[in-house]
Amino acid sequence: MKRYETIVIVDPDVSEDDRNAFCGKLLDIISQLNGAIIEREDWGVKKLAYDIRKKVRGYYVRLDYCGSGTVVDEIERFSRISDCCLKYMTILLAGKADPEKIKEEIAAAKIQSTQPAEDSNADTSELSSDEDTDMPSENEEEE
């Protein structure tokens, strides 16, 4: 399996139900064609770099998944014929990928990023006290 990332820009004027139905269909396509969804991120409404179909803003959705080229072809075909999709782009992230291993790595990264803030505060307080001793005072610079 190969690992892909698809960014889809959905029309912001579409209702939330229609947007969720569109994204659900994309996820269904991945699972029906023996792909594996790794992560779905909703980035929300953002300003577009240029107008697309006379729209200034778009709702961004990022899909990270594993599958074959037929999965990508079907996702792009469905996005092309859908009225609520303004634009899409798919990139290849890795030639060979194991979806289960990738999910484990993502879960481990999330756990590591949620460590207690006490450890990070102690490290920064030590750094700030070290910085004070290394810096020459203003009087020393003038002499």
C-alpha cells in the first residue's frame, strides 16, 4: 500500500450535513476499495489565495490514508463531479506504508505531546537563570 494525503476545499456555503455527507462518502470510497484511513482533519473555513467559483473562502478537509492508485482515482473522480467540492489535491507521502504502524506512531506522538506541563516549566526556568549569568552586564560592555 502507498500512503496518500488529499486536501479538499469544500464550498463554505454548503450546509454542515451536506459537507459531512461528502466527507463520509470519501471515507466510504477509501474503505470500499480496500484502503485504510489514517486520519481526517477538519481545518475549518479559511481565506482562499484566489477566488474559486467566485468564492473567497473555503472549508478545508485533510485526509491521510493508505491505498492503491484506484482509491486516488475514485476520490478525485467523485470530488470532480461533486457540486460542493471547490478544489482538491492529492500527494503521495510514501511508496510503501503500513497503516497500523502509522496509527501507532501518531497515537504515541499525541501521548508524548500531552505530558505534564511541570516538566517543561522546570526546563525553561533553568534556561532563564543560565542565560542571566552568561550575559555581560551593561557596565562591562562600556569599559
